Amino acid sequence: MAQDLKFHEFDAIIVGGGGAGMYAALQASSQVPSQGSSGVQKVAVLSKLYPMRSHTGAAQGGVAASLGNMGEDTAEWHAYDTVKGGDYLVDQNAAQILADDAPKVIYDMEHKGLPFSRTEEGRIAQRKFGGHTHHFGEGPVMRTCYAADRTGHLILHTLYQQCIKENVTFFNEYQVIELLMDGTVATGVAAIRIADSSLHIFTAKAVFFATGGAGRVFKVTSNALANTGDGAAICARAGIPLEDFEFYQFHPTGIKGIGVLITEGTRGEGGILRNRDGERFMERYSPTLKDLAPRDMVARAITKELLAGRGILGNNKIDDFVYLEAMHLGSDTLKTKLPDVREFCMTYVGIDPIKSPIPVHPTAHYTMGGIPTDINGQVGYSGQKYEGLFAAGECACVSVHGANRLGSNSLLELLVFGRRAGIRLKDYVKGAEARKIPQSEIDKARKTYADLLDRKSTGGKVSSNIGQVYDKMQSLMSAKVGVFRNEKGLQECLTGLAEIKEEYKGVKIHNSNTDYNYDVLRVFELGCMLDLAEIVTEGALARKESRGGHAREDYPNRDDENFLKHTMAFLDTTTKQVRLAYDDVDLSKWEPKPRVY
């Protein structure tokens, strides 16, 4: 197998071709020669997808920034809202940087060609979003900059064009399977080229992960098929802890049954949630912000309405739904500001929101924890730093979302910290020496590769079906680790995951071809998700409180005395058991207070 290895050498390898990865690549490669002194291209992006298919493109609503184009606003208010929205598990210095840098990245993207929606005066238009307020919570503010409801899609196009201009090298449809380390120093990655199933080794002075979230762990999700948490799982397998991974956001308005997202921008434009009695029920749960309360609060409110029999079907089940009314917004608003929402509704449920209400219920949406980093994307935590290793975007945890992310802070995070990490990455590789990958790491990559390909089956009885194993994991996670959690359900989930992991060992690959064998990819992804599902569940079981998106029925109150701390989850590389430790939260600006909206 050694002769099948293909080697590549770069200064920086960026894993992931979404918004964070491409912005970092752009910053790291701009205004430097496209060729190094040895004739080697300096920056390369590895993506298992064509970059325009990255999940950043699914982000509809917009990017939060205190431009003040449509009412008074300040970065201080934005930072405060971010901390309060995250139920005070947010590192407050990072939240202030997020808010301070927001206008800078908005104007930078505008100058790079992003076609934001405009006011009549020609300024960047802004809309209301959940949890964003003026004067420290007095009322909603228009803070979210947008390009109709296609903001993420246009961010991808803008950044990709700029990366091509700067001669960034793209390796599209390469699945990274191992992070290669020399102790605590990153030396490169191993990847499978999907086109022919060949194994490639990439050596680099620095490795940057921007691989997105892990929403496919759940049955009903807004996430694309590719969102399987590969980067987080690969880092966890390399001994790097995952921070606050038990916190998963369930967006309140996914299309019933399938989870395709109806942007929060719909409520930002004035959409109203109603139960089977026609009641605007959010007035009971959040008298001030109503339908624009933070997402965790709205998702729990909808779930409570469903379980109380006030869903549209009235069957007391969480798969019931409520209505999101947008008819009163008028056809002009829906056609110009929310065109994709209208198209999704017509395509997936056969209704026109101009004429009929939209059937919605909570859908698994966003991974709030991830690979721990500092404010410049350097991977590490209080007890350890990993040299030459960076991360940003949804796979990372800086931590600006804490226990609950505010809407339109996700695109902002990937822009702010993708940019900051790219600048730091550029400075880092200038002073770093060329890396050499230890032979033991190359052997490890070969073994991972061989173990995957050895699953190919040309006949005989197959002990496990990958589709059935995948479905069991998703159904179990949705049932036991959803909007509401309790000790009994979490214990049952861990028992079930152990059984599913045993079943996974018997999964075979039927397709014996080498060209575009997506069975190999799916088996690898499922293994990643099973590891991450266990980390989520172990963290949720140990956190005996309710905070943000983590709602324990048996511990309904927030417990600052015992759990105002970051969870650090280690995956033992030998036993595959999860070990938990804890780290301090930065509380340098605001003391925790009750979360009232």
C-alpha cells in the first residue's frame, strides 16, 4: 500500500471550503507570492464538497453587526445580547471582539462584492432577529444585515471568487480521515480522494479545521447530508478535547417532518407563531420580545405547546406542529425579502405562504460547542496549546455562543474568526519551519484507510446495514437528547449507542468500485457521528442543570454555583471512552443574571 500514497507539501492546509475556511484561506494567501521559494503553493483548501455546496450556503437570514443603519445600535449592546443569549456560558472577551469586529467584516465583504439588500438611501439593509436588542434588553433592534434570504449563499460565492483571484489551491472532493501530529504539534492530514479512493498525505506548517457542524446526528435536522462533524471527531480522536459539545441548538421553525429551515428572518420581518387555538402563544413565554425571543426559548415554548395538545393536530406529540403566519407581510415582502422561504414552502409542503400559514416545529440546527480555540483560532485550552493547529466556524468553540447561539451570529462568527485566524495563520507560517510527519502517524493513516477499504464485501451475508445503523443512531438521539432531556433518557441513549457501535463494526461496503465510492465516505462519516453522539450525551448527562439549549426536565434551573463552567470532553484514543473535565468561563464584563426577555 505504501506505493499508493501520494504526498503533497504546503505551508498551510485548510480543511473545509465553507465561509470560515475560505475567508481564512483568503487572509492567509493575500498579498503574498502565489509560489513559495521551493515552488510549492502556499495555501491549499481541502473540501469533501465543491466549495459552493458547503453548508454556509444554507444560511438564509443574515449577519449581525451594529451598523446602526436602521436605528441606534452599539457593539456594547451586541456583545451583551450575545452573552445573555448564551445564558452566560459565553467567554465575554470573545463576545466583545465578535461585536467590535462585526462592522469591519461586513464592510470588507461589501467591498469584496457581496450584494447586500439595501435601504432606499442605499445603505446596507438590516432586520430584527431573535435576542438582539437595544439598550441592554429594552426592545428589539434592527441589527442583522442580509441579502434577501440567501446571505450564506452569496458569502460563499464572494469568498470563492476572491480565493481564485489570490491563487488559493483547492482540492475538491477530498475526505480528510486523520489529523497527523508530532506530539502536540500539527504536521499535516491524511485524505481520501473521492474520485479514485486513493490515499493522500498533506504535510504543512499549519493545519486549519473549518468543517462545520454535526446536525446529521439527529433525525430531523436543517443540516445537509455532509454535516457529519468530521473535523471535530478527527480532532477528538487525536486527543484534543471538545468544548461544551452537549449544547445543541434546535431551531424553532423547521418545516414539519423534514426540518428544512424557515429562516428567523421570517419572524424578523413580522411573522407570528400561532397554536391550534389561533393564540400568539409567545406572548406568554416572552412578553417583551415575543416571537423574537432567543431560539432556545422559542423551541421550548413550541415543544411545550405541542406536548400540551395545543399543536395543530392536538395529539400531544413532539412531531405535531404549530403555524408560522406570514400572509399579513404581503406578497412584495415575501417575494423580495424571503423568496427562498416561499420557494421551500411551495416545494416541500405545497403551500404558498402568501396565502397559507407555514407548518413548523423545532429542528436540530447548530453545534454550539466544538474544538477549543483562542480569539485568533489557535487550538488549545487552559491546560494545553497545540502548535500549528487552528480552527474556526461551527466546528470550533471560541466560545461566543455559550449555551445558546443568537440568530445571525453564526455567519458573523465564521467571518470574524475565520478572518482573524487567517491573519494569525499567515504570520505563523512565516516563522515556522517545514514539518516532517512521524512515520508512526503515516502508519496510523494507512491503517485507518485500510480498515475502511477492508469493509468492502463482494458477496455473502452482511451483518449490518449502514442505512439501518444510521437511522437507529438518529432516532435514538432525537428521542433521548432533544429539546428536553432527563437522566433516564440520557442513560438509555448511552446504552443504545454502545449497542449501535457494536452493530457498526459489522457494516460492510457493497460497492467494490474505487471511483466515487460514496459508501466508503458514508461509513467513515457514521463512525465520526457515533463518537460525537456519545460525547454529546455524556456531557448532557453530567450537566445537572438547565442552561440555554440544554434543558433538563429533572434539573429545570440554571446552577451557576456548580455548572457555570465549560465542559471539556476527551475521547480516549485506546478505549474510546469519554472523560470529562472543566474549564473556567470568562466573566470579565457582566455578572450572570436571570435570563428574562
